[in-house]
Amino acid sequence: MSDCCGGDTCGEKKTPEDSGLPLCPECGKKGKKVERVTLMALLTPQARGRLTDDAWRFCGTGGCDVVYFSGERILRQEDVNVRVGQKETDPSRYVCYCFNHTVQSIRDEFEKTGKTTVVESITEKIKAKKCACEYTNPQGTCCLRNVRAAVKEVISGKYSTNGRERKKAS
């Protein structure tokens, strides 16, 4: 669960150049190391055949078609067996792959009850060792950071009841 707290929200911010992490060859953003077990679980058979023993990174940048990269070698969305919710804005996108939570399901609960229990529910299941993030989540790590971000979007009113993004009033 320590990965859930990492990144820009915790500790000192560093630039990709400071961290020494490889950058995505297409968008230039830093990638997060992903374990081979994640790649083997989520890649198509053809893409698995293109894997090398080198370290691979996950690119979570929206708008960038690269999902995984190793140096200049890249794997795109069509090489992955699941939708990569981290790259999408549609409310039907998954934010928790282990327990099938989407932005839409979070929004539906919030609109119905005035609150959301998704973070608590997932946390309980993590404590009970019922998650399998390394096999189901394209980023290969815990989803709680993504879920918390989705909850903030829903509470802020970003999504209307018809599932389309609200336009900000000028």
C-alpha cells in the first residue's frame, strides 16, 4: 500500500531528470517501473512475444498512446487486453480493476447517497488480502491514488448525471 501515497502528493517533488527515471519516448513524461508479472498478465500474446528482459515502464499520461516502454521499445493500447483507465477521461473507465469500480459507479453512489464509501471498501479488501493489482491494474500497483482522484472529480461535480463531463461556467 506504500505505492498509493507516492508521487507528487507526498514528499519532495522531483523532476524526471532529477530522478534518473527513463522518459516515455513519445510524450517525454517519466514512466513508473512495472513488474514483468503485470506485463505477462495484461499483454496480448503477440505483445508478450515482443518483451525483452529489460526493465519496462508504465506511461500513465492521458493523450499518449504508449502504455509501456523500455528504452525506445513501446507497447500501445492495442497491445493490452484491458482498457487503460489512467489514459481515459470517460466516466466508464476503471479506477479499480480488482473490484470493478469506475468513475461512473462512484458517481452513481454519490448521487444516490450523498457520499461514497469506495475508498473504505477497497481499503478493507486490501487489508483482507483480496486484491491483485499486479495482475489486473495496467500500472501494476495499488489503485487507491487513482480512486481518490476520481472521488475528488465526482464530488467537485465534474460529471453530470448523463455521464458527460460538465462544462465549467465562464
